[in-house]
Amino acid sequence: MDKREVIYYTDELSEEFSTAVITPRTIDGSYVYDRRGPVRRFTRFFWYRIVATPLAFLYVKLSLHQRSVGKEKLKPFRKTGIYVYGNHTNDIGDPLTPNVFCFPKTVSFIVHPNNVSMPVLGRINPSLGAIPLPDTRDAYKNFTECVKGRIERGDAVVIYPEAHIWPYYTKIRNFPDTSFGYPAKAGVPVFCFVNTYQKRGNRKKPRTVTYIDGPFYPDMELPIKQRRKKLRDEVYDTMVKRAENSDVEVIKYIKTC
């Protein structure tokens, strides 16, 4: 658990409080988003189902003491591609928890290039569903095709619209509607989840309780910009309301100006 008691901030849109220090690689047109072939399929199955999925369940249940509320809402969409938006408050838990409440659906994540830049884990993360954001126009085309392909095969594509990790933060930070362009253009159903932190008796480490809501559908009769904003606002308002269920503050965040 993060040992910091107080964090001071000035801008909730751009400040990052993860303790990891990683130099990101450039994601250009040479980056291969989806390697094909039997060897690639086997390595993905091995890392994702044989190694990562059991470890995710063990960590989430034994370390975070996590439980999910509302995961039955996902059942009708087991074979349908969906977008899932969540709050970004745990550097280890955030890439693991969606695999637990979405199971048995395969989960992919739209991530910062940091996640594929680490010496060892960076090579494995693509097999665990990491889709790094592109840095160039050529890469953007490949990125778009990859995301579309994951939706078509029935994945849950997870996005953290707050972008930056604020450990154990108990509110929802303001975020733009940019990332809602993906479902808004394609008419794909959207879900959201909020990890809240709740007291666990007299123990210092809180329980993580995850609330899942949806589906939300883009209004395809609206122009794309209005459609994107409306979808964002519906998700944001729901997340703000769910965040009120946190009843313990592990780290206090103080705005300095």
C-alpha cells in the first residue's frame, strides 16, 4: 500500500503521482499492434489465461480484498465488444481488476506507451491486452485498426479517461470527452466502473469495492461532437455518484492554488 499520507497538487488534469519512473518508447508506424500466427496466439493464451488471469484473481482478492457490485450487467454482452471506462487510482490493481469482473470476457487496455517500454514486462504486456497510444500518424492508423479488431472479436476495451494515476483518490477527476470518440463513432455500448475504498473493520488497509454501471449507448442521431460529449457526461455523472461510496481516505489530496 502507498505509504504517502498527503499529496499536494495544482492541476488535476495533468499531474501524475505514480511512483514508477519509465522512459517511454516512441510508438510509430513500425510498431506492430497485432502479431499474427500460431506462435503469437499461443504466447498470448499462455501469458493471458495461464499466467496473468489466475494471478489477477489472487492479487485482487487477497491483497485488495476486492468485491464487485453490478457485474451481472455485463452478462448479456459476453460475446459483444464493449468499451469500459474506470477511475485510475491503483498502479497494480487497475490493470488487474477489470480482468476479474469482466471474466470470462477477454480484456484489452488502451494505455500510455510507458506500459510497453519496460525491459521485461513491456514485452509481455501486449499479450496481456495492452494497446499503446500512437505517437505518429502512421501508428494512429494501425492503432485504430487494432482497437476496431478487438471490439469486433468481443473484447472489453478498458480506458482510464483520467489518464494519470492518483493512488487511492476517492473522487472522480474531471476528464475530457476525447476518448469517448471510439464508441461514439461506432455505436458500441459503454460501461463504467469505479473502484471505491471502504473500511475493513479496524484494519489499516481498506477494501476495494468496484461498482459497475451501464450500458450507456451513444445517441447516433446527434452530430459526433455532441454525441461524444453526451456520452462522456452520462458516464462522468454516474462515476461521480458511485465515488461517494468511499468511506476512508488513505491519502489526502490538497490543492495548493
